[in-house]
Amino acid sequence: MIEPETTSKIARLRPYLSVHEAAELLRTTRRALYSLIERGQLGKAVLRLGRRILIKRKELTALLEKNRE
């Protein structure tokens, strides 16, 4: 089994995050993140592949930086 710390290191290198990984990064729940997605508040950061939802890391960090200002 892969240790959580190792999984986090791998996730940092990938350009797309799962909803679970993005929620961890944002320090929120998956439910809260799904709510943001449904309301369209993540904009271009969301990539839907059938039923699967991926979050673009670059777009998410840019959105966070913009909201920080």
C-alpha cells in the first residue's frame, strides 16, 4: 500500500487533480468542492470526462491567487 505522504508527493507533480486531492489541497471537504463545481465557481479549472471530474492544478492555483488579492 502507498503511504499517504507518498501519494501527496505524486499528486503535486500531476497537472490534474482528483476532487479528493483538490479538496485536500484546499483544506476543505469533497462535498464543499462538489458544491463549488456545481455552482460554476471554479470556472475553467474543472474538466469533466464522462462521470469523472478532474481539477486543473494551474487553473486552481491561479484562481486562488486571484481571490487572495
